[in-house]
Amino acid sequence: MTKLDVPIANPAVPWPRRLLRRELDHYPTFGPRVVSLSIVVLTTVLFYYQYYVISSVSTAVLRETGMSFLFFVGINVVSVVASAITSLAAGITDKYGRANVIVWGVLGCALVCVFGISNAHTTMSVAVWYTVLGALEGVVLVATPALVRDFSPQLGRASAMGFWTLGPVLGSLIATAVVSNTSDHLANWQDQYVIAGVAGLAVFVVALLGLRELSPELRDQIIVSDKDRALIEARAKGIDVEAAVKNPVKQLMRLDILGSAIAISLFLFIYFVAVSFFPLMFQTVFGYSESRANSVTSWMWAFQAGSLIVVGLLSDKLRVRKPFMLVGGVGAVISTIVMIDVTGDPTTSYTTFAVVMSAMAVCIALVFAPWMASYTETVESHNPALTATGLSVWGFTIRLIAGVAVFLGPAMVTSATTLVTDGEQAAALAARYEAELGTAAKIDPAVQDALAENPDDQAAQVAALSQVSGLEPAVVAKAVELSTTQGDALAAGQALSPDTASALLADPTDPAAGAAAVGEVTTALGITPEEAMQRLQALAQIPPADLGLIMQNGPAVQAAAAQLTALGAVPADDIALLTKVDEALKDAPGQWQNYFWFAVGGEILFIPLIFIMAGAWSPRRARELEEEHEALVAAELAKLAGAAS
């Protein structure tokens, strides 16, 4: 191949100035590109780890700051909106570059974690610092994938984007893994941000020393494969950067760009729910501890991380994106519906959740890595110089829909507020009143309502005693009647010793037994001998059948009456709170299921919008397009070489 004499490199930049001047004037070879891409992925993982910590410690934040669940969701929404605004503004990196934005953004986030959120102890301070963190994350959401696009030819784009999409996934995985393994050993939730901030400072040093980017003249072109390096460097000398980025909004307001951005944002609805609320759901609905809730969610992130890499490699090998997106879209619909089903079953095991969420994660990976590659290629098909602007459209859209997803949480799952706010107190009350609640559980709700309305309702009293004691209502009613009409006589009978009672039954006229009976009743009940004699005579008048019934069933009825008395002594406010939490627990699974149906709707809407994106459907057609491109490159290089000679 003819070597083109197109020197465009600037004089060597002194090392200290390289900390700010990071542009490369030649398209790097594979090795240096991998180094830069690795740093980009590392910074992306870090940003999302720091941003997702709050979801992993949500119950601790609510408990220790006294924040309501609704306010917590509001913080998330405000942070997401801040992220959406800054992601839209990040389109300026098309003109001013990406690397410095990323490097100093890493430092900013690290400082927010170490000195800001770690010292936040009030609801408002948490809100302010988390909003700042969201604003910084929005810029990175655009700058990092734009840099990945710059360093990845189209034939390796899906693999590169697969690694970039590890950022949100590994960020989630690291957040849940760190919290699940350290929460039992740390004093408070703020310590999690100290860990995240220190990690950020370490990554800042790596990015400061090693991150580079292409010059505007190079990044403003389409590169399909490494074979295009010579051509893009030759073209770079004649690129008018100012003209290329003029009127960016007008150039990119197209159906394939806007429609694709909306489509993926709707598709990822379930991902936003998982990141924001899955640990909370497992703790409040299924009784998991904080560490266990984060542990089961980690399965989703681990499978998604591995799948993103594999899918990206396969997409590049086959040279297609759309078939992967279609299979993943259909699979996501199916797996999300299965998730809806198992969420409604309180007996669903940890293993079942792990398997279902892992399947869901694989389907998301089948879509997301190829979509990122296809989206950047779609933007390139209009103007490669506006890649960051196109990504800012996506960043703005996805953050707005993420905000809607988070906002819908407390509106759809109203039980969550009750369970988060009152769940801990209800658990303490349930332990204190365990016996009383056991009694209440035996009583039919209709009977409870009748007694609450009229505690003197005899029919309701008999029904309650029957349900608590396990005796037939007729038996209880007779026992209650005898206790009411023959209470004094029955009390005298209970005061008799077994020997005296047996002697009287054998011979009611036995003077010795009669004298012993009078003495025992007088002593036990503290009454006069005359009163004792009257009660014993009344006892003798009770029919043997009734006496047998009361002797056999009386203790059980009395025990049931004592249990009902203890239940009645529980303060009304405590009963109201326990009832409120119990109803919330019953409502919660269904409310989460309804919430998840929105995700299914987003996944279904995503599928038809796959067809508007750039790229071939079949590997065969993709190879034909690649061959046509190589022929054009060879012809243009030959033309340029001829002109140079």
C-alpha cells in the first residue's frame, strides 16, 4: 500500500500539559485503544457504583434520617432530572472533547462521596448531595460512550459497547456486593460512601495519567475497521470541525434517532425498577435482610455483566445487531411476565428469584449491547461529528423515563411507604404481643368487627370463645349460660378437692364429706359456712349432664376468655398500626405486579422500533456491505496517493 505523506501531528506536548491536553493526532493501534477503552469502562463502573449505593442502603437511609419513602423517591426523581439536564448539555463534548470531562467528573464524584454524602445526616442534605451526584453522572452518561465510539471501529463496536454497558451493571453488582458483605460490620450507611469515594480517588489517578482521546478531525469520521486508519488520517487534514458540528439539533432531529432513544428507554423500565427498588421489595415483601436482599439482586447483575460481553462479541462476529435485539426483546417480555407471577407468591424461594432475574438479565444484555452499537452507527449515518450530541439525546430521554419509572413507584406500590415507615415498629409490637396476636388469628374477621362495634354482643362473644377454644358454639353457649346462672355454685364445685368431690358423688348424704366440703369452700372462697352450704346445695341441684359438660369444657372456655381479655387489653393504637402493616403486606405483592406490567408494556413497544435503526438483518448482507466499503476505501486511498505523487 502506498504510504501517504500526511503529517498532522502537533509538536510534542510537555508532560505536565498532557494532563489537560489529551488529544491524539493519529488513530491509535489496537493496544493503546484497549488501554483507553479499559479506563473508560473503569470510570463508568465507578460512576454507576457510586450512584447506585443509595438504593442498596435505602432502608437504612429512611430509618436513620427519618425520611419518608415518598421523600426518598422524590430525591431520586430530582437527581434523575438533574442527570437528564446535564446529559443534554453534554453534547458540547462534540466540540470541546470528552476526556477532561470524564477525568474531572471522576474527581468531582469522589469528593461528593467522601466529603458530601458521607456527612449527610438530614433529609435535605442527602437530597442536595445526591442531586449533585446525579448531575455529574448525566455528563458521564454521554461522554463515556462517546469516547468508546471514537476508539471502536464499527466491526468491533458491539464488543466495545458491551464492555461499556458493564458500567451500569457492574456498578449495580459492586454496590449490592459491597453492601451485602459490609453492612453488618459498619456503623452506619454513610460509611458505604466513604468506601465509594476512596475508590473514586484511586480511579481518578488512573484516568488523570492514562486517559486520551482522538482529535476532532479524527473522531468526526466514520471508521468501519482498522483498515480505514490511513484514510481517516489522510482526510483529517481537510476536516472543517466548526462546519461539521453546526446546527446539531436540526441535523439529528430524525425519527431513527429519537425513536430509537425512546424505545430503549421504555425497554429498560424494568432495569430502572430493579436498580431503584428490588432490594427494597425483597426486604419489605419477602422479609429479607439488607444483605440477603442485595445478595439475590446480585445474581441479576452478575449474569447481565457476563452476557453483555458474550453478546457483544457474537454481534461483532456475525456483523449484525437487530436479530439480537429482537430475540432479547421477546425474551424480556416472557421473563418479566414470569417475574410478575413469582412475585405474587409469598412462598417463592431465593433460588427461584435468582433464576428468573438471571434470565431477565440475559435478555436485557441481548438487547442493550447491540443497541448501543446500532444507535451510534445510526447517528454516524447522519453525521459522525455529532456522536456525543446523538448520545445526549439518548441520555436525556433515558433519564426522563427513568425518572417517570421511579416516580411511579410510590404511586403504584402505596404499601411500600407503610412497610418502610412502620414495618420495624410493627415487627417489635408483633414480638411483644405474640400470644395476643395468636388469639386474634383464630377469630374470624367478621366476629372481630362485631365485637369492635359492640363488645357486649353475646352472639359474637360466644363465636369468639368457640373459635379460640376450639369447642362447638352450642357447648360454649351452654357453658356461658351455666357460668352466668350458676356461677356461685360452680365456683364452690371448683373449690372442692378431688377426694371430697368423689366422696359426695358417691354418697351426697355422707356427713363427713359434707363437713369437709363446707370447710374447703369456706377457706377457698373466703365466705361463711352458711354461704358455703347454700352454694353446695345449689350445686347439687344442677343436672348431672350440665355438670359434666361444665367440668369437661369449663377450663377451656375460661382459658379462651382469659386470652380474649388479654387481647382486649392491647392498646388500640398498637392494634391499628399492626392492622395497617398487615394489610400493606397483603397488598404489596399485587401492587408490585401491577408496577411490573408497565415494564412489559415498554418491552413490547420497543420491538417494532428495532426496524427503524441502521444495520443489516443477515450476516450475509452485512458482509456484502463490508466488502463494498473496503472497495470504496481502497479506491479513495489510491486516488489520494495518486494526487500526492
